[in-house]
Amino acid sequence: MLLIRCPHCGERPEVEFRHGGEAHVARPEDPSSLDDAAWAEFLYMRANPKGWHFERWRHEHGCGRFFNAVRHTVSDRIVLTYRSGEKRPDLAAIPGTERP
């Protein structure tokens, strides 16, 4: 079983969590100025890399809070979790990200 470290509650089994999509997505400053194509781009187009990825997760069956994680999309290995609102860390500075 995969264990995920919630930055608020500590390490818990994966069944307590829900994936929330890509982290650090910039929200539109003036949503009313967007046309349909721009809204579609914002809502649906996301990075889908093979490798390290910054993601949002929610501790649904725990504290209920969102947080961010750095996860490898092939191996499912999570090397870092951090609170929502914290600055995106430099991937090169995270130990263990040089290989899955």
C-alpha cells in the first residue's frame, strides 16, 4: 500500500486521499474577459508528463485539506509534500528526483 504524508496529519494510507489535478495552475485575473476557447484552455488543458509532476491532493478521509505533492507519474513515488499556498520548490533541489 502506498503511504502519503499529509503535511497536516502525517503519513497515512493512500485510500484516505483523492487526487486533485495539477498544482500551481494560474487562475485567470479577469475571468469575465475570457472567451470560450480561453476557458476551455484553462479548464481542461494540463501538463501530463512522464516523470516528476507537481500535483494537488486532498486528505479527504482525514483533515479534509488540500496540499501539494511531487510525484513521479511512472513509479508513483512521492518525494515531497507541502502545504497549499507554499511556493513551488525547485525540482533540482529535492533529494531523490534525479531518478524514479
